[in-house]
Amino acid sequence: MRVLAAIVVLLAAGDAAAFRMIQNTSTGRTSVGASVTCTATGGFVHWDRAQVEMRLNPANQGGKAGVPLALQHALASWTAVTPAAYTLSYGGTTSGGFSTDGVNTVLWSTGNGCTGGCVAITALVIGPGQVLQEADVSFNDAFSWNTNGSDYDVEAIAAHEFGHCMGIYHTDITKPRNRPTMYTAYFGVDGRSLESDDRDALNCAFSRYPVAAMVTDEAPSAPDDPEGVTLLSRVRDGHATLRYALHHPGDVRLDVFDVAGRRITTLVSGTRGAGEYEVAWGGETRTGRARHGVYFARLETPEGHDIATILLGP
């Protein structure tokens, strides 16, 4: 298996690697993989949840003023991508290192597989089905890092590495201006802002591996449900059918949310008896018909709650 160039950022300019995803069917911790298209047979590495939290080890240059804010800005750039509904958040500091410990860590160190012209490297922990379980980023502490717009820019490199943390390889686009953040080589503060090619890559992951969005107080995420209440979604001929069952009578609420966590319609609100139920939704909302795309239905009952993804088509 070839070394994954997407995970290592080099100072020397070279051929850009068109939006591509990282494929690695092995399990465990790795910084290698293959470059594949969004529709590649065998798929690619991806998260099975919408929330990805990164923590900072403040040792070495990680303790410089401005570093936490620079990381937060880089995370926010990916969170802002729509219709993908991932939330990349900053979880504060950690003493963790570049190791498999269940914590997504950003740190400054020398080594960790990042030598020579390498300025940063990402390691992915992959589980069965190419599901990401952890992602760590190691910045090369041998270089001088800054957050004031001079080289080497923390936010620009962090934005690039966080793309790798989301399963994105380098882009095949080669051009002297307006380069995507996932360009193969460091090109200064312009790397802070995502281009359409970067956003398309994240939306590729979200469309192929839909996950429930992190929603607002109107739609909190569902915990493990000990009573087994389940909401099932099936789409046919442009209409969704939502099915659920109640073991006991009780108040039921069934809402539909968009990928931004906004409630767009309520399908059920009231008391229902024990039994199986089926609710049809063709995209009708309070303000008209919903556009084609990804939505989330949330079922709330005294027995628990569940969320189902709806891929609303034409």
C-alpha cells in the first residue's frame, strides 16, 4: 500500500494530489492509504457520527498564545460546510500524545513520522468498515509556528490536517491561485479558507455515509435507548415512510429537522396507544415543500427517543 501523501504536508511544491478520499480497509492506527473517488468500490474512511471533538496538548509550541483560537477557526471552517452536518469542535486541552487513547489530539512534537520537509502529519485509527475511531495531528515543532499571518501559519495547516481527519485526501486540482485547502503543499494563509473542492469532499463523505446531525435544544441527540424504541425510515417515489412501535400508551412527538438542526415540520403530537404506527411525509413543511436532500426525523416517547435519516428525493 502506498504512503498516503494526503496525510503529510510538505514544504516543497509539487503536483497537487482532484478531490479524493482516503481508502484503507485495514484496521488499527495508520498514516497510509490510497486516493479514491467518492464513488469508489470499497468506500473510504469516514466517521459514523456527526460530532468530532479535537483537543490540544499545550506542550512545546502548542502553548503559544493564539493557538487555541487558530484551531477553533480551522474547525469552524469545516463545521460551516453544508449540507454536510458535521460539527468539529474544540474540547480544550489534554495531556494525551500521538497515540491511540480515544482522544483526538493536536500536538507539537518532533518525529511521529514527520521529518525533513514535513510540517504536519495526521494519524487515523480505523475500525471495521473503515469507520474512524480517532484522529491525531502532530505539528513539527522544529519549525517556527505563528498565528499572526506569517509562516508557518497554524490555522492554514490545521484546516488542511482536519480535512484529513475527516477522511479527505489531497485534491487533484493544480492552479496557481485559489487553491483548495487540501492542496498537497503548504501555500500560506490562503489555505485557511475552504474552496468549493474542499466542501465537495466533505459533502461526499456525508452523502455516502449519512449521520444524524447534532441538533439544537429542539432536537437533542439520542442516547442509547434501553427500551428499544426505534424509528425506521424508508423513501420510495420521493416520499418517506416513518415507522415506529409503542409498547405502552403515551405522549408521542415526531418532528422533522433540516441539517442545520431547525425543525421544519411536526408530523405527530399527541397521545397514542400501544401498537405499530406508520407516518408518511412527502416534504410538506410549515412554509412550503422541502427541497431534495438530507433531513432527520426525531421520535420522542415516554419509552425513549430515536433519530432516523431521510434522504428526500424527487
